[in-house]
Amino acid sequence: MPDVSPDISRIRSRLLAWYDAHARSLPWRVGLGAARTEPYRVWLSEVMLQQTTTPHATPYFHAFTQRWPTVSDLAAAPDAEVMAAWAGLGYYARARNLLACARAVAGDHGGVFPDTEAGLLALPGVGAYTAAAVAAIAFDRAANVVDGNVERVMARLFAVETPVPQARPELRRLAGLFVTDHRPGDWAQALMDLGATVCRPRSPLCDQCPVAEDCSGRAGGRPERYPIKTKKADRPQRRGFAWVLFDGQGRVAVETRPDKGLLGGMLGLPTSDWTTGDPSDAPPLAADWREAGTVDHVFTHFGLTLTVRTATGGAPDGRRWMEIEAARAALPTVFAKALDRGMSGILLI
Ligand code: SF4
């Protein structure tokens, strides 16, 4: 074992001093210390940032806050508009949870977010991470905010040899050792910033790290090996068909997917089932279908290859026509890819 024993209070004071000088400038941050950010913006950013990078989430954050400047504005928005604005961010259950939470805040709390971790946790669609993050960042509550960045920093500081996910409770406990009533919001953000910019997943910049002296992982010579991972099972591969029907006047046939299930409530294109076996290739609409190639997409739990068939003319039969550009903007990424593939198939005819 490396001969380093992390000093909690020294790490705290060094990291907070580093944060005062190096905090990232992010659209949802107004300032440091007492200049707290608005709960709506903190909450929205935290929901968007789950499973999404900051550069990818930033334009969506701007678009949402311009269109719906307050949580009450968002609560009043039609479902379809919010789902369309979310298209491209992925993990669409988050968009449905977002609306459920906004409506609870607007309807049950007069448009004001609860200011405690427990109060936030009671809101629909708000999990332990989001409740802790909003409590700490927006209300300066002493909450233990543990995301992937924080787990990585803890695993390295303490050279935790247990692999994740089994190590998660231990990493959470270690992160909790640092949480105090002194600047808890800044502490949470300082730790996240350190993980995002210095203690990076593949190549940590230990030479620039304010807590390097206290880091067991660095002392051991190979900090990048933490957190130790168990080998992942291979992701299953599913296959299916997508049917891209154009009307010859710049429109494409779209449908709203059922509320339950993958991409529930989102705009979609007609498709077959998605299966690891043989999907049905029976067209859901009558038309002169032609093969336009395949598109690949990776979901969290499986990969998908869609064979795209395309046609022009015919009736949408229970679906509706939509302008191609509007559809591309509103469709989840997997369908936007299929739409583009379908268009290239038409151009080749
Ligand atoms: Fe991460 Fe290196 Fe800092 Fe340790 S010294 S916390 S590994 S950046």
C-alpha cells in the first residue's frame, strides 16, 4: 500500500482555495460563495447532466431557460413541446420526470423548490443524487453529492482496491467524510470540477492537482487504474426495421410512441420490434418500399442495427405527416439517423 494517509481538513482547505481560483464558468453558475444559483437552473442542469457531457448539455440548457425561464413556465408547457426540445439529449425518461417534477413544484409548492434534501427527494422524478446536488448547490446544505467524478476522486485519494460497483457504498462513505457546514455548495462543485478537469478518467493531471500530496493513488504510481472496474458483460445486439415514408412534398410520416417503454412519449418513425432474434419485416404501411441501408445506435443496455426501408407516396395510415426539417429536430437521435438514411435512399432512386 502507498505510504500516504489523506488528511481530510487539509484536502478540504486546499481544494476550496483551488476552486476559488479555478472554478469552471458554467451557464448555470452565477457566482461563488454566498452568490447562490437559482434552484430551477441548478435542478435543470443536474437533470440534463446525468449521462450527458457538459458541452452537449449546454445548448439544451440555454434553449430550455430561454423558452421556459421559470419552473412554472416549464410546468405549463405541453408535453410534446418539452419532449421535442429534449430530443437528442437521450435517456428520455428524464424528460418525463422533468415535467412531473416541474408540475409538482408549480402545483404543490407555489413554484418554489423545497430547500432541504428531504423535501427535494419527495418530488416526483428526483433521485438521491439530484436532491443532494440541488440542496448543496442551490441552498448551501451539507449534502453528500456523489457522482461519477466524485467516486473517481475518492477511489484515487484513498486507493480503493474494491472494484465498482461493489465499492460504491465505500466511496460514498469516504466522500461523506469531507462534507461539513462550511461552504457545502462550493465543496460539492469543487470536487466535481476537480474530477472533470484535473482528476480526469484516463489521464489525471496530478502535477496540477491541489491535493496531490494527500493522494494514495498517485503515491502508488498508477492513479489512473482507480476506480477499479469489474469486467462488463458484452452488450447484446438487437435488430429491427425502420420505415421512412415521404409524401413527395417535403414531409415524412411520424408517430408518437406509447408512453411506456423505451423512448416512451417521444416522436418516432414506424418500426418493427427490436429483437436479438429475427425482427418482422412486414411493412406497417402500404407503399413501394426500397432498402436504404442500415444505421447503428447504442443504447445503455443494448446496441441496435436498424435496416431502413424508404418509399414515397401512399397514405400515412394512422401516422401523421411532418415537415422533414421539423421532424429531424424533434426526433430522438436513433430516428434522426434513420430519417437521414431514408432520405439518402430516396436521392439514390
Ligand atoms: Fe486525482 Fe492525481 Fe489529484 Fe490524485 S493527485 S486526486 S489521482 S489528479
